[in-house]
Amino acid sequence: MSKHSSSSSDEDTKETETEKKAVIKKTDMNLEMQQAAVDATYAAMEAYEKEKDVAANVKREFDKKYSPTWNCFVGKDFGW
């Protein structure tokens, strides 16, 4: 593999990592739970394409790890 190809691959990885920035705006979860939410979300986003499937997976993970009942919303267009 040439040095140029390796460099290009590194740039692609950096772009992907930049796109995956979690922003937690308001929560009452402790730092461990916040990190678990970010990790579960990233893993679900890798495994599923549909937002509803990502949300369902994160909910299942949190129900298992922290006891039911959790809700998870994924997407851009919703209100509180």
C-alpha cells in the first residue's frame, strides 16, 4: 500500500469521526450513563440504518443495563 493510499484512508477516518460528535444538551444522568448512552448510540448507528431501529436498540440496551423503563428518541424533527 502506498503512502498516499494510507494518508487518504486516515483522512476518511477523520471525516467519519468528525461526523459522529455526540452533544448532550440536558440530562439528569450521571457521567457513566451519559457515556453508555453515547456508546450504545454509536454502536446502534453502525448496525442499523433506520432511526426507529437505532432508538429501539438503545432502549433495549438501557433497559437491560439500568432496568426498565427507558425511552429513546432519534431524529431531527420532534418536539417535547
